Amino acid sequence: MAKLYIVPTPIGNLDDITLRAVQVLRDVDLILAEDTRTTSVLLRHLGIEKPLRSHHKFNEHATVRSVAEIIASGRNVALVSDAGTPGISDPGFLLVRTCVEEQIEVETLPGATALVPALVQSGFPCDRFCFEGFLPQKKGRMKQLSALAEEERTMIFYESPYRVVKCLEQMAEVFGGERPVSVSRELTKKFEETVRGTIDEVLAHFRETEPRGEFVLVVAGRPRGGRGTSADDIRHIDDAQDEADE
């Protein structure tokens, strides 16, 4: 029976792709790509030639049914995004939901995503976290942040270089400038960098240094018991959580 394969692709370094993902891309009949030019570069790197079709946020509503019909007719299809795992802040959800509704098998391969390495190397608790993706570009940013003011879990956001400073300014207003944050950019690439400190400290850094590349912002959650939002709270967060549990 034919199926839809969700295939993660590298977020920067083209060698960060699994052997299984390479095999699936070689075997399927059709590859759906967020940007066919970007995917063509990866396929050439892997020595793979396959038919490509565009599948992005501007056309996915109109094409998901036709893709489901292609799979139902017996052709295996792989969905890839420009970088990372489809469906995580990238097109994919609508197609997966349609296939599930049509009782078409969906197989998701494990693989690259920017949020996990940024979270782990932040030094913040990783056992409980919430992924917020991209904040709205215009209206609704402060509303979404304000809804997280009391969030105790580590929070992860994606942001473009053009809005990083604005994002940190808004976070300082909602979470407080002393809240610890870890900002990673260009993960897995040549100029990968992670800047850690309070929101005020990291904001000062990117006001002086032009933000470049794709960003992941990892914000420490509000410590339990209202103990404050300083870096010391995060360094001793396990003790604070134990005390609260008792």
C-alpha cells in the first residue's frame, strides 16, 4: 500500500540527514517540496533524481486533496520542507490531516529540527518545555507573549533576523529583563553561535551586532513559588522545584 512519508531535511549542514531518509527519497515516486530550488540542491548533493512538486503555505489548501488522490492511486510520496521536519512551523499539517481522514498511511521519519539542539544547549531544563514557533509578524505578538507570563516550562520560539531585537524587547517587557534567555543562530552552519544571558544582556548584544541567519530563542520558564526570574534562579531551579513539590 502506498503512503505519505514525512522526511526531515538538514537545517544547515547537508550531511545531517539519516540513511533512512536518503533511502526513502530514492524510493518514492514523487517529492513534495516547500521550495523546489532548495530541495534540488539537497537532491543533487545526495545524487538523487526524482520528480518534484511545490507544496508550500500558499498552495497547500488547494492541493492536499489531489496529493491524497495520487497516493491513493498507488504512488508513494515524500514531503520535505526547506529545512527541518515538515509540520513544525512549516507546511505539512494539512496534508497529514487529509491523509489521516482518507485513511492513507502516514510514516514520519525522525530527523533534524532546530528546536531540539537549541533547547539542549541552552542549559535550561529540558524535561518540560513548550514550543511556540514564530510569533505573529504584526498584530497579536504581545498578546501571545502575555499569555505565557506565568509559564513555568522552558519556552522555545523561532524568529527571523529582522525581528529578533523587537522580539527581545517585547520579552523584556513581559517576562522582565532579568529573565535568562539563550539565543542560537545558524545552527549546524559555519557561523553557528549561541548567546546566553539575561534578556537585557542578550538584547544589548544584538543591538550592537547585526542579527544574521535563522534564530531560535529559548527562554527560561518562570520559577515556581514566585522566586523571581534571575539567572541564579535557573541555576538552582532543581532545588526550587523540589522545595515547591514538598
